[in-house]
Amino acid sequence: MNSSLPELIAEYESLQKRWADPSLQDDVSAAKKIGKRVAELGPVYEAHTQREAARADLAAAHELAELDPEFGREEVERLTGRIHELDAALAELLAPRDPHDGDDVVLEVKSGAGGEESALFAGDLMRMYTKFAERRRWRVEVLSMAESDLGGVKDATISIKRTGGDQSPANGVWAWLKHEGGVHRVQRVPATESQGRIHTSAAGVLAYPEPEDAPDIVIDETELRIDVYRSSGKGGQGVNTTDSAVRITHLPTGLVVTCQNERSQLQNKARAMVVLAARLEQLREEKAAAEAASGRKEQIRTVDRSERIRTYNFPENRITDHRIGYKANNLDMVLEGDLEAMLSELRLKLKADE
């Protein structure tokens, strides 16, 4: 937040008045934007209001201390401590934060070194993220999916959206999943291994924000190669019987986006263009950040076992995040979507390093 506290309080009060206007509900887009901003500013307004009340109570406690020194002193100490707590809370709320924290996310999972075993592991990662989203009551939409012969995932793209509840940026999809991009390594006995030997393979994850509004990116369609093909996988009547799937290649950057979830070619193209714009916006932001601060940690674009952010060790039921030295012997629970403890520690430590 770049605005001062008085400006934010004034903005919140103004938005509350607009939010109470019944005519606002006629404009769904505007109502959604205002509701999101109200949710963002609500914690700031609440902490500010509580601090002002505590300050008023403290002034009254000082007057009481003149009449009853013992009781008044205890009340002064209590209220002084409370004000310090609220000062710290406001400082945290007003600290600079990632502007995308409240955004939804597009997540790509790609198999890498390890052949069929890598594809099976990529499928495990897809299920892990899907289960985590379900635990948080988010909505998951499969945009494209290429499966391997044994039912693994060669390449998949999903959209994860927040559907309700807590709308604060701190609990946005991007706030939770923005550090998932990179190489994920697995150590286990593959289903394809007959000798019982432990193999190491890897899958790559790419995460980027999908803003509510399309990014302000101008895409020259002469720089695109657009291919259409028949959708694969479970799609229902009509989806798998026509050339409705769309693959868009952005020639200057080599970015490839596919979408096969919608029933028509036009719908899939429109959805793919939104995802492509989000990818290009992310590249632009990464380039600007890299120029401003050399050595910035970026997501790994190659799926090399030696360049890993996390290791999933099945024989020891252990998960390790190499960026923060996190280790826990609850891999079985993590794969069922229980990611909160690991991601909370990851967010806390990486934020402290910023």
C-alpha cells in the first residue's frame, strides 16, 4: 500500500457508502471490485478503529490514576501494551506487499527427467494442488491436460480461483502458491520398476497470477501461431469430437499456451489469450524486477533434477523444501493436500529474506 493511513481510512469509508448503495448491484463488475477493495481495507480500518478507542481509554485511565493510583496504573499498563500491539498490527498491514497476493493463479505442471515415472509424479503434484485448493474451498478448472500412457501427466494447466470467504490479499491464491514454481524432485520405487530400486525423477511447476482483469498487454496477432486440434481426456459430448482445442505459440518469446476445456474453438482461443497475456505480464514484471535487483530468485524454467526447490522422499515419508531447510515426515499427508504448515513457514521465511 502506497497511500497514507488517513487516505486509506477515507477510501474505506467512501467505499462503504458506495457498497451500501443498492444501485451498485446493477453493475456486477464494479460491485465485485469494490467488494474486493473493501475486504482488503477492512483489517486496516478495524485495527485503526481499535487503536483510536484504546488511545481514548488510555487518556481516561490516566485521569483515573489520579483518583485511584493502584487501579489506574494497572489499566494504563494494560492499555499501553494493547496500543503497542495495534501499532505493530497496523505496521504489518501497511507494509509493502506483493500487489498480486489477492489474485487467482494459473498453475502449469510438466513432466521432466525420469520418463514415465516423471509423468506419474506430475500427476501426483496435480492431485496435491487440487486437494489443497479443495481444502481452502477454491475452484479448480482444468485448462489443458496431456496424459501419459500409464495415466500420468505430461503437461497440464489449471486455473485456481478463490470463490468466497476471506477476501483479504493475505489469503489470496497467489499469496499461498506464488513460491511453488520450480523443480520438484521425487525419490521412490516407480510403478514401472520390477527390481524394487529407488529412482529419482523430477517434474516442473510454473505458477503465475491470473488477475481478475486482463493484463494491460497488447499482443500482435501476427506474432502468434495458432493451431487447433481435437481435445483429449474427459470432456463430455462435443468436446472430444471436434477440433475445438487451441494451442497458441507466441513466436517472439516461445511461450506456448493451450486450452481445451471450453466447448468451442472461439471460447478456447479467448481463454488461451487471457492466459498468454498473464504469462507475458509476468515476464515483463520479472524482467523489471531483475533489472532493479540482480540476483532475484526466479522460477526455474528447466526441469533438471539438480535444480530443485523441493524433494519428495517416499521411502522415508519425508518432504524437504531446500530453500528454507524445511523437513517433515508427513509426505503422505502433504500429497493429500495438507500443505498449510509447510507453505506458512515458507511464506514467513521468504518474506523475511526479501
